[in-house]
Amino acid sequence: MVGFVYRYEKVQMKSLQRGDFLDDVSRNLNNFNVQVEHFEQWYRELIEQLESRDLDKLGHEEYAHRVEQLAARKDKQRPQFDELIANGKNLIAKKDITDVSVVRDKIKVS
């Protein structure tokens, strides 16, 4: 009977540890997905501004100034992008995670 109780406690402990691990993965994945959504929204807005017909109508100096502003916005976004890539790579690197294809596809650019 003592052996049974010991094995039960051991299985229970492993189960709790696995649950904590999965909760951590779930939190990290949710954070990653939020970061991806924010980045994709920012990226769509940037592309819309670059492809805007209003941009084509600007004079040379105004056009250059506007492009510089957009480049500065891109540079300002770089730390968030790097963090997104790092978080995706950390998710992929976790042991016992079987389906990493969606995350891998999101960070394929790196």
C-alpha cells in the first residue's frame, strides 16, 4: 500500500508540474499572438501610407521628408519586432511542444 501511495504522489507531482509548464506555454503563446497582431496592424498601416496616392502627389522635398518619417517609425518599431522574434524562438525551443509550425511561420523572416 505504501508503494501505491508513493507512486500516486509521484504521478500527481508530475501532473502538477506538467500543468504549470503548459500554463506557462499558454501565457507565452498568448503574449506572442498579441505581439503579432500589434505588429501586423502597425505593418499594414505603414504599407498603406507607403502605397498612398497622396504620397505620390507630394513634391520632392515633402516626399523625402515623409519617407524619412516612415523610416523613423520603422526604426522605432525595431525593438518590439526583435522582442517578437525572440519570444517566438523561445516558444519553438521549448521541449515537449509538438506543433510549432504556426509560430515558426510567423517568425520566418528572421
